[in-house]
Amino acid sequence: MEALLNNHIETAIENFPVVGIGASAGGLDAFKKVVAAIPEDSGMAYVIIQHLSPDRPSILTELLAQHSKIPVHEIIHNIILAPNHIYVIPENTTVVAIDGVLQLRQRIRSDKTNNAIDIFFESLAEVYKTFAIGVILSGTAFDGTVGFKKIKEFGGATIVQDPETAAFMGMPQSAIDANTVDFVLAPENIAAQLIQISNTYSANHAYTEEDEIPKNEEEIIFQIINLVFLKTGNDFRHYKQPTLRRRIARRMVIVRRDTLLDYYNLLRNDKAEQDLLFNDFLIPVTYFFRDQTFFESLPTVVLPLLFQNITNNNLRVWVAGCATGEEAYSLAICIHEYMLQTNASLKVQIFASDVSEISITKARAANYSAQDVQQVSEERLSNYFVKQDGRYQVNKIIRDMCIFATHNFIKDPPFARIDLLSCRNVLIYFNPFLQNKVLGSFHYSLKDKGLLFLGKSETAASASHLFEAVGKSDRIYVRKFAPSRNVRQISSPLHYNTALKISSSETSTTEIDFRKIASDILFSQFTPASVVIDKDLDIIHFHGDSSAFLSHSPGKPNFNILKMVDESLSFELRNAIIQVKKEKTSIYKENIPLKEHPYLISFKIVPLENDYEHLMVLFYKKEAPETTAESQLKTKNAAQQRIEELERELSQVREDIKRVTQEQQAALEELQTTNEELLSSGEELQTLNEELETSTEELQSNNEELICVNDELVDRQNQLISMRNYSESIVKTIREPLLVIDKNFNIKSANPAFYNYFNTSEKETEGHGFFEIGKCQWDIPDFKAQVLKMLDMQVPIKDYIINVNCGEIGKKTMIVNARHIVNTKPEGMILLALEDITDLVATNELLRSKNSELQRHNEQLELFTSGASHDLQEPLRKIHMFSKRFFESEKNLSETGKHNLERVLFLSTNMSHLINDLINYSKINFIEKEFKSTDMNLLLRKTVTDLKDSITEKKAVITLNVLPLLNVIPYQIQQLFTNLISNSIKYTKEGVVPEIKIESTQPSEEELLEIGANAETKYIKISVSDNGIGFGKEYEDRIFAPFYRLHNKDQYTGNGLGLTLVKKIVENHHGFIQAKSIPNEGTKMYLYLPV
């Protein structure tokens, strides 16, 4: 085995799916079906986790290898995982996945429950993340459910066996109830589903963060996100894309769509599928006291720091992304415990929010299953939960501290003046842009020195100017003082184009589009160079070769168009841009000469249609005209004339400028005075505006809180109405008469059972005095005194029996229970419950009479048995004695006479044995059964001593292993050993030395379930095995019947009562017995006795 393991792989292989498969009772058959269907080239590794007996070597590896197409290994410490291999847990261990290998841990025997599946699933999720797949098969309890939550948290997939096909449905149903299951399948279909999951995830790049996806698939995902936004109002653009791809891939597997385009087309027309995909996007995985280290630091580090900075005796907490409420209630419990320890008296408000209405509804109900509260200690369960119908309800003190609301902290205004903000394991699903936005929002929400909690894999390092880590913690941060900016909402994707234009394979063609080719050539070679600029004059798009018009300056890159054009062109271009923006129309400038360039520049500026903030600038150039001597002279003269004209104009302009300057100076002084007044008014307005903004934000936050409180009140009112209807239904349905009376004994109401039983009506009952209705049959002094005592001392009446004369229905014996109804108006209301036990009293009296009669019969039977045994044994002994003497003394007996005497001796001996067995059987039934703590080894050695003659005669070899100390009836257990060893010596094979072995072991859970034993009782298994003649399987139950014999009396002596007696003794000890045998190989008797 070890050589095979060492050779199967030497180095770890990365990036392949690992499937953990867990089961408990009844899992073997399911394991075989799953393993048999796994192909040779699935590309996945499989780890089998089974609840095994710690005391017996496991043969699970060998059993599964018989059904598998791929190698099956028993796990050894640090074995390296490889695809297309199966790894099986050995007995008495747990398994964890660490860095590509499996490591073994010794199982702790003191643990109440075996949670090996949870232990492995949690390590699998943390190491393999999206490559982790969990499978739960048949089993009792709920091992694996917590591990499923961890797998879901890290993006893996989960499958359970259909409970209808499971031998024990506890584990699969637990995972389903916890809403952690992706697929529910029969075992034989699980392998095919695993292959489909792996293929779909790979095809949709859903495994790793680094996968790049094709452009067309990215566009489809973009449109899918848009559909979810339009349906729910929640924008997932800034969530991490691999997470969304995995959720989409999961839904594709469920609805059987092979391509993203097929799934998108389904999603467009299926509103229900849009809701299901939205719920998958949210990943609502949480549980009580998640991350134990964090909650242990609360009373020692966090809460002392927090309580120092509380003002107004009011603690405000916000749990953002609370899912189904476990996080909020865990914080509330820790805070309440700390307040009790420090005698603090504070008003605590915990605002818990989530975008999912389904999650918030469950959180408000505060009702959780047993597996949901696995992480809660017994003490906290007792102090803060109320167990109802197998589920756990958070108590009223903790519920009143928490207010739940549907709220999206990405786009909705945050809660204000928060002391403590917990947002754990939510930011890991956001990209850096959205993380920074949210951290800014949280900074605004928190008070100065308020605390922020993040998850194990989250950090606020990117917002170090807003938050500072507390001590060495990388998850607890304190708010820094920094200017709070207005919290901006993330813009909604209103510009999404919901009409997806994607060419399908059905419309594609292989014909060459010459028109398109010609258009592309003309567009690229014969259109002018151009750029598109934004409102800040930055270039956002280039077209064509623009190197003749634009160039970069040395230093830091700058795409401002005025910085990239030639200086000669910059002034003209700026003025033209200003004019286009002002007039909203195109403008054309031509023949602008550039310094040191032999060509002229023209440009056209065109505003984009329906978007005047963006402009297109098109550039043209042409060669400057050639110059001759004559043209140069003409040009020079024209230039001289132009210079003279310009000088005259310049002189006039200077005078105009001087005059205008003086006028402007005077106006400037007036404007300066006005400006100073406006500036002063502006400062006042600014101050007022800031105050108004603060007030608005506070009002908005208060409004959010009021909405939350209102939602909570509506929910509580609905709960009360539901509870009232529920209670009324019970009262009306219950068959026992019920009455509600006030403190003056007037009847306020009664249930239908009361009216039917006493043949009365509401009119004759309600409003009347209880002791006056009917014929005043209830006016019994002792009973009346009990009711008065109840009113005075607030003591309930329990099982008070009275005899009443009920007129037409006769005399009845009634049992009465009564107690105060608390929190009622008017006060002092009493609920009376009446139960007719007339027949029960009569039946009990009859039973007592029958029991007395039966006791007398038993005593007579015991006397008869004792006397009969003596009366029968005495003549029988004389018959045997005289026959033996006659046989030995008479020398002239014929052969027939000798034969007849031998038959008499033989039959008298058998008759004696039969009488002894009957006496023993009667003693088992009649003699008092006194249990004592007994050393079973002493009883066994005494039995062997008593049977010494028979053992010596047969030369039998008896092997005795150490037996435990048990609480038994000693003489019965010795009788049991005597019968079993005697049988093993009697039924031996001729010529073979009898070998008898007696030992004790710890039975497995499967064995106890098979024999129908109580799972909560601890048993010891004692086996008595021999190498005798054995018997067929069909006789395994029959041999315990009285007087049943497998052989005739000529072959083996006996009367068929020995094993009957053994079974009766085992039953007297509340145990079980099993017989297993193979003809000519031997027999094994298994005794299961409670410890």
C-alpha cells in the first residue's frame, strides 16, 4: 500500500477540482454508487470521509476499490493530492487539506459528536477555494452542514444525496434546511453532475481571479448584470467578476444551458430566474460567533475601548450585510454579557441591514435550527435562546436590542452617529473602487473614534487616511479625524443598453463583404486625421495619423490638445473651441502658417450629436505656394502698407485702452466694495448651507432609522396576529374543556369542547359565575378554597382531582389544572383546563384488581413448580437408581432386556435434565432480579470450573479475554455462560478438538442500529465463538424458540430450552443476542449488554 502511495505522485499539482465526499450511517451503498460512476479522466481528486468505528480496522478502501475505475488509496500523513485518484480516511482519525497535501489528526475520543466531515470541508474550502466541491451522502445528525457554509463562502459547489434515496436522511436534510446546497441528486447521478460543474466552470472562466475572458463573453456578463439591476435595483458592476461568473455558471448548470448566450436569452424572458440569480449573487453565508478569535477579543480589547468613548449613555451599532441575523445577535449577546460583567446600564441599538428581503425576514424571526446554533456554547444557549419544537428562538432581551431593515449601503444613505460598525466578509466580493467608496461611506457614518470591524480576509489599508488599525489587529480599525465628504451614491447603470447585439452562429456567413472592405480602406486612408476631446480639452480618442499636427512635450505625459499642438496654432484653436461651445455649431479655420513648417494648417471643430461636452477636431494640411522674385516684391510692398495701417490702428487703440482703463478702474473700485459685501454674505450663506446639509443628513439618517423601526413594528404586529390565530386554533381544536374566568370567578370565554361536553351554550355560560353554572356542581368547598388560594398566592393548580355530579351526563371524576394568564387586560384572568378521567379511574381500579389476581396466580405457580419439581425428581431418581442396579446386578439379561434398560436409563437422565431446565426457566421469571456490579471474569472462571469434567472429557481449548465490570444479575449470567459453553462442547465435529473463544469489544454505530438498540445507551459486545458443527443461516432466529431442536435426540442430548433460557436472561438485562453460523465451520453468539 505505502509503495503504491509513494509512487502515485511526487509533486503537488495546482489548479484542479478536489471533491470531498462525506457520509455516516448507511453511507457505504451510496459511496459505491458514486465511485462506480466516476470516469477515468474526470480531472478531479476525490476524498472520502466516513464516520468509522475507532476500535476496528477499516476495510472501506478495499470495498470501494472493487467498484472504482481509478486508483483508491487509504490516506497516510502528508499524502499529495492528484487528479483521478480517490483517497479514503482511515479509522480513528480526522483529515485536513493543507497546501496540496492531506494530513491526518488523531481523533479526540472525548468529543461528543464525530464532526470529521465539517473539519475536512472547512480546510478544503480555505485551501482550494473555488476548486472545492462538497458532497454529503446518507447519515444521521448534521455533520457537514457547517463545512458546506464554508465551501459556499469561498465560491465552491455543494451536492447532497436526495433524502428520499438515503438510508438515513439526517445529514442531507440538515444541509438542505440550512440553504447551503446547490444540487440534490441520487448517488448514481452525482458523478455526472460533478463533471458538468467542472466543465461549465472552466468554460466560463469561473475558477480563478486571473482568468481573462473573451470580449463577447464579457459583454454578455455585462448585460446579465444589467438585467439583474433592472429587476432588483442592485448594481453588481463593481463586484469581483470571477465571483459573479461562478454564480452565473452555477445557475447555468441548474437550468441546463451550455453557453452564456443561451443563458442570457433565458434570463431575459424569465423573471423568476432573475430573482434566483440575484439571490445567488448575494452569497448569504453566515453563522453564530463566526471567527472565534474575533469574538474572544471583544470583551478584552474592543468593548472596553468602545465604552470609554460612549456619550449620552447610548450605544449605536450597525451590522452592514447582516444576512440572516446571526452576526447581529452574536454581537448583541457579547455586549449584553459585558454589560452584566461591568454593571453598565446603556441603551443599545443594533441596526442590522441587508439587501435581501428574504434574509431580513429570517433575521427578524430569530428562529434557528439545531445546526445553525452549533457554534453557540451550552451556557449561551441556556441564557439567550428558548428551545421550541426542536428549534432555537433568540430570547426577547437580545431581540429587542436588534432592529433589522432592508438597506443597500452601496447606494442608500448610511446610518449616522454610529459607535461600532461591523461589516465582515462583504468587502471581499467588491473590487478596489467599490471598496474605497464603501470605506468612505463608513467613515462618514462613524462617530469620532468609532470602531470598524472587517472580516478575516479584508483590510482598510487603502483608506489609511480614514482608519487606523487598533493595536496589532488587521481587522479592527478606529476612525481617524478627517474632513467628511458628502457621501456620493454609486451611479446607477442607466446607460446600459439592454438590447444585446450579438451575432449568433445561425446568422454568420462565410461570404466576403467587399463593401465593408472598401469602406474600411476609404475610412483609414482618405479621411482626415482627427481627435475627440472632452470638456477639459483632453484627447480621449485618436483617428488617423496626427503626427503632423500633434506632438508630446518632454516630461510628464499630457493629452491636453492645446499642449500638443504647435504654438502658432494654439491661440486660434482655443478661440475656435470656445466659439463652438458657445454657439453649438461647427466652425472651420483654414490656411494657418506654422513656424518652420513648409505647409499650411486648416482645422474643423464639430460637436458630437446629443453630446456638446465632447468635440471632434479634424486636421487638414496643404503645401505653402512657391515664391518668385516678383511675387516676393509684391508681397513686401503689401506687407509694408499693412504695417503702416496696423500702426495707425494701434495708436488709436492705445488711446481707447487708456480711456477704457480709467473707466474700468473706477468701476473696479465700486465692484470691489460690492464684492467684499457679497463675499461676507457668501461666507454666511456657506455656514448656513453647511448647517442645513448636516441637518438634512441627520434627518435622512433619522428617517432611515424610523423606517427600520416601523418595519420592525409591522413585522412584530404580524407575528402577534399570527400567534393569536395560532393560539385560538389550538384552543378551538383541543378536545378537553377550557375556561377563562376573571378574578371574580365570572366566565369570560370557553372553548367548543366545553359546550359540547357539558351540553350547554355560550348564552348559559359566558358572563355567569363559574360556581353558579349548571346545578352549582362546581361549588365544592375544597375546590373553591384551592381557587381562592391561587388568586391570593399566585400559585397554579396542578392535577387537582374532584368528583362532580354533572346532571344529565352523570357523575364524573375530573382533573383540574389552572394558572394565571400573564400580561392580560383586565388583570387576574385565569385559564381552567378540565379533563374527564372517570374511565381512567375505573380502568386503573380494574388493573389493580387484575394485577393482584395475577400476583396470586404467580405465587401459586411458583409453589406448584417447586413442589412439582420435587415430586417428579424423587420418583425419577428411584427409577434411575433401581434400573441401574438391576442392569449391573442381573447377569442373565437378554439383549432385548439390556437394550430396554439402557433406554430407561437414557430417558430418565433426559427427563431429569428437562425438569432442571424447567425449574431454571421458572426461576428466571419468578425470582427477584437483583442487579449487582459484578466482575464478569470471576463468573466466567467459576463456570469453567463447574464444567471441568466435560471440558476435560472433550479436551476442549477455551480462550478467555478480559471482560469488563458490569451491573448484572450474577446467577443468571453464570447460567448463561454455562449453557453457551455446554452447547459449544456438545455440538463438536468428530475427531476435532473443540476451540471456544470468549471476548468483549465495543460495538459500532452500524451494529447497534442493525439490532435496534437505543443510540443514546452505551453497550458492550461479548462474543462466544466455537469451531463446532454450525448450522444454516435460516436457523439463526429459530434456535431461540422453546423446545426447538436442530438434531434428533439420538445424535445429541438436550431438550431445546438452553438457548431459550439464554435469550430470556439477555432480555432481563435489557440487551440483545444474535447468532451467526456457517455449517461445518462453527458458531458465534453475540451478546449486547448495556454498560
